[in-house]
Amino acid sequence: MSDEENDIILADLADDELTEQMMDDLYDGLKEEIVEATQILLDRGWTPYDILTKALVAGMTIVGNDFRDGILFVPEVLLAANAMKGGMHLLKPLLVETGAPTIGKMVIGTVKGDIHDIGKNLVGMMMEGAGFEIVDLGINNAVEGYLEALAAENADILGMSALLTTTMPYMKTVIDTMKEQGIREDYIVLVGGAPLNEEFGKAIGADAYCRDAAVAVETAKTYMARKHNRPGAEA
């Protein structure tokens, strides 16, 4: 099927059919089709937030569930996340203009001394696909960089990644510094990476250890719900 033929088919679909097709296209990692469909819905008067939640986030939720259940694997999820980014490229500036809500904001980065980023990138993509705003600091982050970003971005969550046994202890350095500065309780701290486990996460004072990107998304959602529903908190 040519691109022109595919464009005609997408344009001829009713709204509900088109959003269903977008979920399928996300699952298959078809970036061009996602961009096309996103633009079609915008042209039809859909709000950016509705496109995000009813098509993109809904589709990535299916991807995340199948990744969690072992039906999809990292390469397929990366393709889906890349397709999602195509749609988000159109929606992001519009979402900012309209002040559309997000679930929360996460600062994420690999710790000092560690240059591995595939897992961290996957978590960021999946979190964004779930409706979080992501500030990715990249690799080799010192404690000062994390704390400056948390404050500057008014973030809710700090995500730290490490893939080396020699760098994972640095997570404790960051958390201890947060405690010393009296800001530890201001943020949800999630940690992950191949050499980590739940026991290590508890030992260093993190809120949770996330074994993979799908778990990170669900954990972040749970903690954000608790944060907004805690006594005295705003809804």
C-alpha cells in the first residue's frame, strides 16, 4: 500500500475508528501514520489533550501492559515509543498553550560515573506515553544536577538509573543529600537498573525500586495518586 493510499484511508475513518487505528499503529511502531492521524484529529477540532489521552496514552497503555506480560520486548517498545514521539511533537506546544494537565513531572537521569542510558530512555518514553512530563538529564549526573533540576522544574518525581555495581551506591549519596537539605519528602524517588533489587531500594531510602519501565509507570501513577489524595492535599 502506498503512503498516498494509506493517507486516504486514515482521512476517511470516523473519529472512533481513527483512534482505534492509532492504537494499532502505535503497537506496530508506525511513526508516520501516528503523525498523520494526529494531524487529522487536530484538523477535525479535537483538543490536544483528548488526542493525547484517548489515542496516544491509551495505545501506549496496551504496549506497556504487553511489555509487562512478556508479549512485547524492548525493541518493539522502543519503536512504539518513537511513534508516540511523532505525535507528541505536534501536541506538545499545543498542550503547553492550553495548559493541559499532566499526571506529574519526572526528572530522570543515569547516576554519576555511569554512561548507560537504554533502560533510562525506555522508562522516560514509557512515562511520557502514560501522560507524565519528562525532564531527561541524560547520563553521568552528579547530585547537584539532580537537585537543581528538581527545583527548577518543580518536579514531583526523581528517577535514577544505574547499570553498574560500582555506580549504584551513588543513588544513596543523592538521597542522603536530599535528606540533609530537608527536601527528601518533597519528592517521590524511584530507582532502577540491572544490578538493583527491591532490598537495595529500601536500604538507600528510595520510595520504590522499579524492575522495568512498565513497573516504573504503574509505580509512579500509584505514588502520584497517593500524593494528590493524601490528607490536606489538593485534589
